[in-house]
Amino acid sequence: MDHETATVTQEEPVVRMQPLDAFNLICFEVLEIEALVNAANAAMDECTPPSESRRSFDRAQALIGNAADKSDAALALIEELKAGLNACACERR
């Protein structure tokens, strides 16, 4: 006798994310990126530059520095947008 396995599909509950929650989530992700960049920067600082061509070494340092600048700018923008959203929400109340 064949027994068919019945599966019950459960729908995921609809979760509505609030705008501030979204900004906090983005901020958390950017903070993780910033931590990775800082770790890469620290590791790069421990590396001895090659005695021959430094082009790749210098490029890696420049890229890490650029990533650090970009993550800092992203965090500042997120904070600015959150403040604007808070101000807008206060005006509506």
C-alpha cells in the first residue's frame, strides 16, 4: 500500500518593517563591513612591503583605505537619514 506524505504549507506571517528598523538593519550591515575593512587594514599594516614592485601592495592599501572612507560616509548618511525620518515622524504626530 502506497502512503503519500502530505505536506502542510504554512504561510510566512507578513511582517511590516518600520522605516527606522530598516535604517538600523542597514546600519548594522555597514558596521559589519567597517569591521571587515578595519581587520583588513590591520592585516595589511603587518605585511612587509615587497622589495621589488610595490604597485600591488600600494593599490591594496589604497583600496582598503577607500573602503574605510566609504563605510564611514555610509554610516554618516544613514544617521542623517534616520534623523530626518525621526523629524518627519514627529511632525506627523
